[in-house]
Amino acid sequence: MIKFQDVRKTYRLKGVTKTILKSVSTCFPEGKNIGILGHNGAGKSTFMRLIAGAELPDSGRIKRNVKVSWPLGFGGGFAGKMTGIENVRFVARMYGEDTERMIDFVEDFSELGPSMALPIQTYSSGMKARLAFGVSMAVNFECYLIDEITAVGDARFKRKCDDIFETKLKHANIIMISHSEATIKKLCDSACLLHEGELTMYDSVDEALAQHRKNQLK
Amino acid sequence: MDGVITTQVRVIGALVLRETRTAFGDTQLGYLWAIVNPALSTLVLVLIFSSLGRSPAFGTSFALFFATGILPFQTYSKLSNSLMTAINTSRGLLSYPLVNETDILLSKYILIVLTYLMIIILFFWLIIWGDEAPLPVRVEECASAFLVLTLLGLGAGTTNAVLFRLWPTWKQLESIISRPLFFLSAIFYVPDDFPTHVVKVLSWNPVLHGIEWFREGYYGNYHSSVLSKSYLITCVTILLVLGFFGERLYRKKSI
């Protein structure tokens, strides 16, 4: 369960203040897959970093009693000069996982082959995404945070992702950001809408999507 | 879930190992360069100065006198400098929830201290082996002086990091302010040789106290009238408190 208590988050940059959350209290129940909806720039990614604990709120508390992943879908933490294997090893060490098992898993999953021994800066963006996806699937989290990761790789790789997702979802949950209504409908059983600093929870995905569409027309 | 401390130790360990790869990962010999490079460039400086016939301000070996000054000084300045921008250059890492700013600072600190420890051992081994210098008389005093200087670097570096985050121009100002430190830290002279009013000014510089302490330990018969360990330790404490409290206070402002 992830609980937000009066969480407030603003950014001040060059004199411009941007409010992401104005005093949000909510609760992400265990055992539910939740989609996050909102306009471009509404602060969905920041919201996700708050859930992950990668960023701190201005005030309020965020409590989590599940093992939450980092926001998955970008290799922001990868070092370009390090090889794929070295980057995997780093994450494995950090999370106290068996490094060799994790390298095997990622090698097998990402299908990068000999490129695993090359520095990441030589990778294409697709290769990087495959590596990032493989690494996060190699760690067993109870809640995966997914930030818009629908466009990784070719059709075959996408199928592979769907497969592993399905197995993961038996023991874990996801909280995801996606602009694709189809993806949200397929994977999530409830949704929340981030709009002008307010967060609204909806039990039904359809209801949330309807409201989201209405907001966009304004 | 395991304890907070074991997790932090694991994370810092992973970061230290990672740093050795990112810094010199694309060159052959990799991290060895971080050790060899400063050691050799100091050696070149020593050779140039000795060939100019410079005599040491204390003792008989110029190499030894210079090394007891420059190496502790470099340790300090490397720390205070690298830590300032460490968080910025490793920003991507903060997307891992397990990693926070303090981990980045501490892992960098550990790596730099270990690196400079190796440099110092390598360099002194070279000059002792080359019969230029005797063994240090009180190793434990040298070690204490080194440790306190690294903590001074940690304090200055984290304080710099906080100032840099609040005010990016600080990086430029800091480099202007800290440049004269090279001349104010007793690297190539003995402060007691100067008139008292000069010594009084110099004694404000905490780095100088660290170097004087190191020399007292190495030489055994080097007596500094300037050295005040309590002043140095006070400076260390103030900077550490400022740095880490400031870091905690302004952490959430990171963008």
C-alpha cells in the first residue's frame, strides 16, 4: 500500500512557480494496477518519482510498505562509459541481488548478445530501452512503476515484454503512466487523474478516461 | 526488507565501484590512472624544482618536503572540488530511489580518500626507495593529519555542493577564492620562517594546520609554533555540520 498524506509539491525555476500537487491525500491499495492520466506537463512523471521516493515532497508524507521499483522506462541511471554488463552489475549490487544471475537474466531477456560487453554510449535508443527494461524485470519488486514504456523494440520484443509482464503481474502490481488508452484499459483495473494539482481516484478506468477526455476538450 | 544501514552500505559500495569504472572506464589500465597520474606529475614537479637547485625549507630532501605539503593539499582540494559538483554529474542516479545525495557524496569521498592514500603510499615509497627520504617517524600522526584533512575536504565539499545548488555561480567564485590556497598552505615553505604578522594571517587557513600536523608526524624534529589541532578540528566540525545540515535542508529542491 502506498499512502499520500497532505503531499504538496511545487517547483520554482527562474521565478516561475509550478504546482504539481496541492495537498494531495490518497491511497494506492495493494493488489490493484493503477493507471495515471493527465495532460502533458501535468506532472505525471514527477508524481511517479514521488511514489518511488526518488524525489521528496515540499510537505506531507508518503508511506509505502511495498518494495517499489524505480520509474521504469528510461535509463537515466545508466553510465554511458560503462558496458551493459557493468551497468547491470551496479544495479544488482545496489539491490543486493546475485550479480551473475542478474546478468544472465538480462542477457537472455534483452537479446543484446555481444553488445552487452560494449559501453552503453554505443547503443541505439532501442537497445538502451531493452537493457533498462531487462534490468528492472530482473529485480523482484512488489510494485513496478512504469513511465510510458510502450514503444520498446520491435513486435517480437513487445510480445516478450507482454509475456513477462503477465507473469510478473501474478505476484506484483503496477502503477503506470500511458497516453495509450488501450494499454491502460488492458493492464489497469483502476485509474487516477492528475489535473491542475488535484488528484482524483476512480474505481473504474472508463470513468477516469471519460473525465480525462472531457478535460482535454476544455 | 533489510535494515536501513545495510542497504546504505551496499548502495555506497556499489557507487564506489561504479565510480571507478565511469572515471577511467574507457582507457586501458582504467582506474590505475587516477593513482599514477597525480603521483607522476608530482614527481615531475619535484624533478624540475630539484634540478633548479632549490633547497628545501626544512630537512635535506626537497622531494620529501614538497611531498609532505603537496600531497595532503591535493587530497583536500580534490575533495572540496569534486564533491561540489558530484551530485550534479550523477543526477541520473537519483532516479534510483535507493540512492540519495548523501550516498553520492560519501561514495565519492571514500573513493577519493582511498585513491589519494594509494598515491601518498606510492609516492613516499618511491622516494624512500630512491634513498631520498627516511621512513616517517610517527606514522600515526601522519595518518591522523591525513584523516582530519580529508574530513576538512568532505566538509568543504558538501558545503560547496549546497552553495552550488542554491547558487550555481558559486562554482566560479569558489575557484577564484580557493586558488590562493596553494600559496597559503605552507606547501613549499615553513610558516615559522615568516614574521609574526604574516604567520597570524596564514594561521587562519585550516589546510595549513593539516599540513603542519602531517610534517610534524613525518619528520619528528619539525616543530610548528603555528599548529593548532583544536582550531583545525573546529573548522572541520563547523563545515561538516553546515554541509550535511544544508544538504538535508535543501535536498528536496533538486530538479
